[in-house]
Amino acid sequence: MRIDHREKDLENHDRGLDYDLPRLLHRRGLLKLAGGAGLAGAGMITLGACADTTSTADTGSAQGSRPPRGGPGGGAAQPTQTSDTANGEIPEETSGPFPGDGSNGANVLTQSGIVRRDITSSFGSSTTKAEGIPLGITMTINDFAKNKSPLAGAAVYIWHCDREGRYSLYSQDITDENYLRGVQETDDGGQVKFDTIFPACYSGRWPHIHFEVYPSLAKATNSANKIATSQMALPEPAFKAVYATSGYEQSARNLSRVSLESDNVFSDGYDLQVPTVTGDPAKGYQLTFTCAV
């Protein structure tokens, strides 16, 4: 029986200013338990559903922030360039320790100016621009409970690290910046667009982009209102070309020490989380992604 996230009003609590507590037993974890157990396994799943469903995943080290709890592993994996992201419900993932949604410190969602397409610059008291290879993002959000029809009038909040692997609002030297964060409202086709830069690969994590979905712009001011939290796993062919350019040298080194299979978010499956990315470093890239929430 599917749990409708729109009826869920309990959210994860933060553990200090460096951790949030994401879901421990999300859908994919439950499927893994079921696959290797008989009647005893079914009992474990029943108990798990009633237990505390939080963990402290996604603690790779962003530059100037907390170091990773576990060592990186393996060589770079070979994710496909595209993925059929429209067939299932997007897996629920941790928002990580740097969400900026009020669940772990700062809440950028209440600031005037957060609703915007171009997220490359800070807004408010600073206009600092994040440097990097341009990346245009087009996301289509569908309603899983309504036969994956377009989810119109919802709000999508995205955020990611900068070229140096730092997160605005949190990392050393950029706590007063709020760049690479923004909200857009889905149109009648469930679509939103953002203009940003290609994020870095920081120690311990596969290159990724965070996002949350809210039922409306009015509700997109408090993390307690979100209906989905997940991450996009960037495809290797695109970012390997980006990381060969000036400014991304550390990303190239970090990438050699992580794989999708060792990543603490994507290691349990990522088939619904890999977008299509086209372009080149000279002209920039375009990312397209479709998911159901």
C-alpha cells in the first residue's frame, strides 16, 4: 500500500547544525529487506514501518564544512547518460546537512527573492555570482497518485554546491551568500526551469543536485510542508568533460575516489534519478529530468 506523501505532516528533525535526520527505511530499503527474507523478513518490515525512520546519510565533505564520516571508495562508475525517470515514484532521499529550508539552521525559503529562475548569484545584501560552466535545468514533476499526470501549481526548490564544493549559507567564507538556491512554480505541464552552474564533485559524494517539491508556492516557506525530497545523480560523460576545465581540478581528483556504488545516497539504486545532460564545456549544458512524486 502506497503512502501518500501529501498526507504526511511529520518531518525529520535536525541534530544540531551539522546534521539532519533523513529517512532510514525508505521504499528502496524496504524492498531490499523483503527480497532477502521470508515470513521473518515480513515481520521485520512491519516493525520497521512503525520504527523511527531517520538516519544521518549524505555526509560527504563539502569544502569548508564537516568532513565525511566514512572513507570514499572505488573508481568512477559508468552511469548511463539517460534514464527512464518517469516510470516510478522518485525515491525519498536525505536533504543533507545543508538544505537551507529551516530544518537545519538557515531558512532561505522565507527570504524575498528566492523565487527565481537564475540562481547563479546571491540575492538580498549580496550579489556575488558563482563561477562555473553554465547549466540549464528543465524539470517536469508528475503526480504519482494521479496516474503520473503533470503536477501543476507546485513549487520546486533546488540547491547544490558551487565549483569549489561549498554550500552557500553553511560553508566557510560563504555563510553570507545564498547563491545556487532557488524556487520555481510548476506550469500546467508540471515544468520548471533554472539557470545555474555545473556543481563540483566534493569528497565522498557523487556529483548531485538536491531538490524538494512543495504543494504550492505559498507552502514553500517551511520544510514541514514538503511532499518529496530527492537528489539527481549527474551522468558521468558530461561532468568528466566539465571537470577537465579550469576551476574544477579538485572535482576531477575527488571523482577518482567515489562511485555510484559507494555513494551513501545512490548506492541502493539510482535508475530513477539520472537526468539527461547534453552540451559541451564551451557552450554550456542542458539538463532535463522527469520524475513522479
